[in-house]
Amino acid sequence: MVVQALAETPGTAGTPAAAQIHPEGPLPSRLRSSARGCYSIWETLDRQGRSPGTVRENELVRELARAGLAEKTAEMCARLCRDVDWTAKTPLSAWLKAVRSFYLPKLQSV
């Protein structure tokens, strides 16, 4: 069974698409909820004309916690956000892949 996570398709200006990330079986529930929380916050900020890369880390942690992530998980996701080039073509995909790599370090690329 192929499990999918939300990612951004190049050239579609932020349109969500499915990207295969872990064909061996189900994703850990923490990864799934973290990816959903990150995507939800990205979507909210995008509607406001902002991105996770343009808000302060502590504000991002608060937003992720409001989206349902545990405080430590929200902090981890916000830290991973720092390493993303938010001016790149697919920054959301890079952020979600960083979160995935935290939980599944053996998977380096899709």
C-alpha cells in the first residue's frame, strides 16, 4: 500500500498534490499529524499572504499548537522550518520532507 502526504507540485502555485513518501506501509501517526498540522498552518498563512518562513518561530509554534500539535512537536516543526528556502519553487514540499526525515531518517529522498 502506498501512503501519501501532501506536497506542493512544482509550477502549480501552491496547489496541493499527493506525493508518494513511504511505500512500505503506514506512516507513524505522529508524522501524519505533524504533516497535517504543518500543511494546515501553511494554508492559513498563505491565505494571509504570508508563509511559515516569514513569521517568528515562537508565533509559528503557537499556530502549530493551535492546529493540534503537541508543544514539543510544534517546536520541532518550527525549527525545521528555519532550514527551508521559502523563496524556492516548492517550499512546502521541502518543509514536509524535513518533518518526514525527522520521523523516518532512513528515507532520504522520494
